[in-house]
Amino acid sequence: MMAATMKGPVAVEDVNVTFVDQQKINKFARNTSRMTELKNEIEAKKKSLQNLQGAGDDLMMLDDDTLLIPYQIGDVFVSHSQEETQEMLEAAKETLEQEVKGLEDRVSAILQLLGDLKVQLYAKFGNNINLEADES
């Protein structure tokens, strides 16, 4: 996780942290945290996409078109024909792909905001502030 922390001992006269500076540091931390949440959500949706793809692949291997395939909707399973189930899987995949794209767009916007904040904060505080990710 990224942390906005001051490095080492800094004399008060060297760096004066104003209210606006503190707001920028807080905004940086909040958006870093939000970005991490979004990336986790993206990963979960990508795993769901892989599962849907696998289910679709398995469905195409069936050689009996008369089988009814159970498809989970909420807490219940509803049986549909192979073709209907395939269409439902495709629709679910399309929805997830759109959701992933939307989340990725939000991550990009946050990255741009974080980049702008980094420039402003490093310009004022130089090496006295660390805005990089902890590698632990």
C-alpha cells in the first residue's frame, strides 16, 4: 500500500505543511486506497469472466442438444436449452467486460490524479515526503 509519510527528521523551518498541503496528502492517500479496491474488484471480475468462458467452452463440447442446462439466477437454478444457456453466458460475459472497462477507466483517472498530486507534493517537499508504494 502506498503511504504519504514524511521521511527522516525535518526541521520545522525546512518544511511548513499548510492545511492545503495536508488536504493534498490526504487526497493522495484516499485515492491510493480507492485504486487498490478498484484493482481488487477488477481481478475478481476477470476471474468471473474466466469461469464464464470455461462454462461456455464446456457447454460447446456437449453433443446432446436436447439436454436442459441448469443456469444459476440469484439463489435458484433454472434449466434452459443449450442454445439459451450459451446466449445467457454470452450476455453475462458482455456485461462483465463492460464493468471491467468502466473500472479500468476509473483506475486510469485516479492514476492521473495521483500523478498530478505527486508533482505538486514533490515540488514542495522534495525528498522530505515519500509517496511511493511500500515494497513489503
